[in-house]
Amino acid sequence: MSGAASVQVLDFACGVFLLAGVGALWRRALSAVIGLLAVQGAALAVVAAALGADEHHPELYAVAAGVGVLRAGVLPGLARRALAASGEDRESEPLVNVASSLLVAAALVLLAYAVAQPLARLEGSQGSRALPVGLASVLIGLFMLVARRKALSQVAGFLLLDNGITAVAFLAAAGVPLLVEIGVSFDLLLVVLVLRVLTVRMQSAFGTTDLDDLRELHD
Amino acid sequence: MNLIGAGLACSVGLTGAASAAGLALPRRSRATGVGVLTAALGAAGVVVGVAALSGRTFSACLPDVLPLAGVYLGVDALSGLFITVAGAVVLAVAVYGIGYHGHGHDPGRAASALFPLFALAMLLVPAAASVSTFLVCWELMAVTSLLLVLTEHRRREQVREAGLWYAVMTQLGFVLILFALVWLAAAAHGETFAAIRAAAGHLSPAVRGTVFVLALVGFGSKAGIVPLHAWLPRAHPEAPSPVSALMSAVMVNLGVYGLIRVGMGLLGGGPRWWWLLAMAAGAVSAVYGILQASVTSDLKRLLAYSTTENMGLIVLGVGAAGLFGSAGKPQLAGIALAAALLHVVTHSAFKALLFAGAGSVLRATGTRDLDALGGLRQAMPVTTAAFAVGALGAAALPGGAGFVSEWLLLQSLIHGLAVPGIVVSVVLPIAVAAVALSAGLAVATFVKALGTGFLARPRSDGAARAAESPATMLAAMLMLAGAATVLAVAPGLAGSWLARAVAGVTPVGPAVADAVRTKLTVLGSTMSPLVVVAGTVGVTVVLAGLLRLVVGVRRRAVPLWDCGAGPPSARMQYTATSFAEPLQRVFDDVLAPESDVDVTPVVESAYLVERVSYHRVVPDRIEHRLYAPVLIAVRWCGERARALANGSVHRYLGYAFSSLVILLVALAAVK
């Protein structure tokens, strides 16, 4: 792959990454949200691979493959199984409705670009121009955690958040050391497993997975 | 590296060894190992301090010890004075600790290892020569002392409350000191003391004034100045006795050191209102502290309040020195500062001695309540004698250690009336009155402590079973008593050291030092405490001999007339409470004691009384008025804040999200 082509691939992947994040806020069907997460994971893997091609780091290909398997395959698969077990496919009444959510998402993307300007201007690598995309995904993920009720939406929000963090790490510093990446991925896997168990338990206890039913957490 | 550097390095090494001994040695030999090594650490401190006092100086920069800032050390005569005092008290208290901890009061591994670290921190604070080094040493001292106060938290519930009070007060003080010094360093564009000293003259008066007030409040809280004294009567009684001795005799001094170092050394003196503020705080502390001490019946609490009194006198002296300096009277300033520094030294000697004595009593009887003591003179003769020497010093009577410095302070205040200005001519007589009143109340307080605590007959089983302390504790008390006696009868010996310490701080230099030395020597010769003591002792001995000659050697034993009310019992003697009752009556409006009489009638008839119970407490009024509203407000805010946490996960996530977004928006807007 030539330098110019890899930059174009990188830009395209970043665009898909951001769109998938915003799309996850737009769709109410949880299966569609999980599908968008898989797309975002795949885009992240492409970002890593394109960076590897651009900066001639062959080990980034291995990282890209690992990221792709985990974030586009394993984690969405686990979420799908949890979805099948819970039997609720719609985020019926979100705390913030879809239209407002999209407006907020637009504002958050603007904020991310405004804040990350000095970082984007750093003449480090091709990736640093696209850095605000990762930050935007972090903010959108956090917003999803706040604005959606179902436990599976929380899982999705958390995954958006973590995808964003990983994207920032890739774009700013061409990835963290392999050992750290493996550790983070392992943590992520555990978190999703725990949330999945939680979803199933909530379903059997309350008949719904609305997180606002958990109100005991105060002094 | 000269003697001072070698001594400091040596003390750091000894601290490591002592802490390791505290952690590693088995219980049987732990107290001895830690005690011996800590005593050596104290001796190293004395060597460093004396070397600095005899004219050597030392400065060093260790860039690798603290990241970014580096460690700057600098020892001059003023530091030397405080290091000498700290080292000497550490030496004696470490020896005392061998007996105290070795026989029954084992503090455990952690406290044994922390004790030398606390001692080292107190040696290093005066040796720091940059803001960051000073703050690190100060915080090390605060944290180690807090952990040591909590040593016995498993045995008594009150220890935790005392620890909480101490932690809050000391950290608040630390924050203020941090603000003051960091602000000063930022304004002076340099954080070493030398850089600040060079730039301090060009700062704006507003910055200088604010820094001084912050430093006064911060260091005042460490020195136990009213109204920031609330931790002192709590933490000192609840700490193990060697720790209370170190805290009360050395740690509070460092508050004074900080005030002198920042106010006079770094800022180089200031306008009149600074020092009038310090004098007012000192005078109020002196009178209020000793007043509370005179009505309390807890021995260690009494000593803690007496510390507030003495620190008040010292701050009063420092304030007077600054006032005279700002009025262009360097000689008077030198005398007042010398008086304050001499009082630092003597107070450390007699207060360490008194706390050691109180620790012995506590160890032997299991109580600190003066009402339940008495009759210790026969069982504990050495402790009683040592406590008497300390009490004489604290009472500021001729022959006692505190007398010379208080006398010098009074003289400088009286001569200060020559300074023109209406404020001065109003303030100085009041200050003289405050010193005199506190001296008088101190006599009553320590007569009470010695008389009801040690003389007459025991008033409880614990006091009746008392036995003399182990030899190491007695040796330490005798060492401290010897130091107090030397300071009392021959204060002129310290003259040249004091002169050098004073000359290092006040900008005027050697001329004033000469004046101070002359003054101390003249004081030594004209009213020579040695002659006073020798005269008093001689006359007493001669009179006693004459009486025996006249009355005769033969003694006649006759039954005592008891008014027909049965033989006199220990319940009929003066207790601490009853001794203080007249004082409490006189100062009723100030102290506002709360008394409560409960009369329970017999069930059959309301006219027959079954039981009468009488309760009386003397609450700390300043604390009630000042702290209670703040605590209530904080508690109210805490209760209201519970509504913020209603249990909804989304709300908690929302807090995090909105704070992040607000932060980012602010960042984007500021840029």
C-alpha cells in the first residue's frame, strides 16, 4: 500500500468509526446497535492496520488483527447472546429521546474537535489529525451511558467509550505497548462478561433490564 | 562536608537504623534497641545544633533526593538553636522511652519504627532552606506525629477523637503554610530561602501582609495559639507520654521557628500591625491557656494548656521584637527576641520534664485524674522531686527555669514604652499585665498540680499502689531536671549562643548581638538567679536548723482533735477541683462553668434525700463558641449533600459526564 492510499484508508476508517458511534445513538433496536458496534470495531482494526502501513510498524498488523477479532467478533457476539437471553430488543423509553440525542451528539463532536485542536495540530503522524474522532467517541459513549435505560445499552455505551480510548491511543501514539493492549483487552472482556451476567440476573429478578430499578446504591 | 553536614547525615543513618530496629527486633529487646539508637540520633542533633550555635554554617543542595525541586539544606544559628533543643529533648525522651515502653506500655512495631522518624523530622524542619524541602519535612513531622498520637487507639475510645481533631487542625495549618510559602516563592521567582530573602523587599505590601497573616495562622495552629489550640488539650493527653513530651516540648516550638523564619528572616520584618496582631494572639493565648490549665484536673490536659500559655508568651515576645524592630529600636528588638528564644529553650526543658513525670505517674497509677491521685511522694520520691523542679520552672518563680526568660520579657516590654506612638503606649502595658497575670495563675496551677497530685494521702487505690519507675525513666527525668536547673541558675551561659541566634535573624547584626550578650551577662550579675537560689536554700536550711535547736529534737505523738467527726480521711483533703474552686469563682464570667445538682428524694418522702449528685464541667468556651457553629454548618452541608446521591446509576453517571463536559468546555473557552 502506498503512503497516499494508506492515508485515504485511514481517513475513511475514521469516518466510519465516527458514523457508527453516532448511529448507535440513533437506532433503538438493540440488535442494530450491536451491529454498529461491530462495524466500529472493524473500523478501529482498519485504523490500526493503516497506521501500521503508514509508519512501517509490522507488529501493528498483529495488534490490528487482535483488535478486530475482539471488538468486531467476540464482544458483539457476547452482547448478542445476552440479548437473546433477555428477550428485549428495543430501548423503549430512553431518558433522552433520539432526536435530542443526535443534537447532543453533534454538539459533543464539535466540543471534541474544539478541545483536541492543539493535539491535532501536532505534526506527529498522519493519525493525529483524526484524533478528535476518538475523543468524540469517548464522549458519545459516556452520553449513551447516561441517556439509555437498558443494561445492554450500557454495555454498548461502555464499548463505545473504550473504542474511543483505544482509537485515541492509536492515533496519538501509534498504539500502546502490546502488553498493555493485551491487558486492556482482557479487562474489557471481563467487564462485558460481568455486565452480561448482570443483565441476565436483572432479567430474572425484575423481568426487565432497566437500570433505574437498581436504587439501593445510596447511603 | 563539615561537622554539621556529617552530623545531619549521621542522624539520617541513625534514624534508618532505629526504624529498622523497631520493625525487626523482637518485643523483648525492641524498646531498648529503638531507645538507644534514637538517643544517639538526639545526640547527633545536639552536635549539629551546638556546632551551628558556635558560629559554623552549612548549606547543601541534593538535587537527586526530591524529584524536580531537589533538597536544599541550610543551617544557621537560629536553626541551630531549635535543632539543639530538639536533639536534647529527643535524647532524654528516648532514654525515658526505654523504661516506659520496655515495662508494660509496648507501642507495637509500627509506632516503634515511626518514633525515630518523627524525631528526625523535627531535626530537619529547621535545617530546610527551600520552600519545598521545608514543606516536605513539615508534612513528614505532621503525619508521623499524627500516627504516633493514634498509637493507643485500640485501648481508649477518646484517642480516635483526639486523632481526628489533630489531623484536621494540623492539615488546615499545613494548607495555610503551603499557600503562604508557595505564594511567596511565586512572587519572589525562586523557591530557595536565599532567593526569597533577596526578593522579599521588592514585593507589594499586600502580598507581604497576606503571606504574613497566613503564616501566622498556619504556624500558630502548630504552636497551639488561641483560638487554634483546640487539638492541643486533646492530642497531648491521649498520646503515649514520650510522644506527648516530644510534641509539647519540641514540635510546638517549630511553629515559633516558622513564624520567626518567615516573618523576620524571609520577609525581613514588616509594618507595625503585623506584630501587634502577633502580640494580641500571644497575650490572649497566655492568659486563656493558663486559666484553663488552672481549673482542669486532668494532669496531662493541664500540661497541654500550660503549653498554650508558654507558646503565647513566646509569640508575644516575638511580636514585641518585631514591633520594636519596625519602630527602629534594634537593641530592644534583640532583647525581646532573646527573651522569646530563651523561653523556647527553658519551656522545652521543663515541659519535657513535666510530661515525663506525668507519664511516670500514669504508668504507676493508671490515672491522669489529679482528683484521684495524691500521696505519691513516699512511693515515688525521685519522680516527685523531678516534677517539683519542672513545676517550679513552669510557675516562673525565682529558682525555676521559666523565671529568667519571663523576667527578661517583662523588662523588654517595660523598656519598650520608650517607643513612640499611641497604640504602643496602650498595647505594651496590657501585654505587661497579661504576662504578670499568666505568671500568677501559673503559680496557682502548678502548686495545684504538685500539691494535690503528689503530696498528702492517696485518694484512690491506683495511687495507693504506686511504685517508683524504672531506672532509665528516672535517669531521663534527672537529665531534664539537671538541664532545667542549669538554665534556671546560670542563664548567662547561654548568652553568646542566644546572641548569635538573634543576630542571624534581625537585620541589624553584631551590634545588637553585643547588646544582648551584655544584657544577659548584666542580668546574670545584678539579680543573679544563682545567688537567689543559694540564698533561699541557705536561709531555709538555717531556719530549719534553728527551729530544731529551739524546739528540741524530741517529738511528741498526740491524737489529733477531729471535732468529734471521726478520724480524718483522704476524702477530706484538698482535691484539684476544690483547690481551683476559688479561681473558678473569680473567673466565672470568662470560664462559664456548667454545674448541675441532682437531688434524688427517698421514695416514701419527698423531704428525705436519698442521694445528691453534683456535676461540674468547665468547657473550653472559645472552642464552643468558635468551632461548634462551623461543625454544625459542615454537618448541615453533609446532610443536604445526601440528596445528591439518590441511588440512581444514571444520575451518578450524569454527574461524571456533565463535570467532564463542563471541564472540556472551560478548556476550549480558555484557550
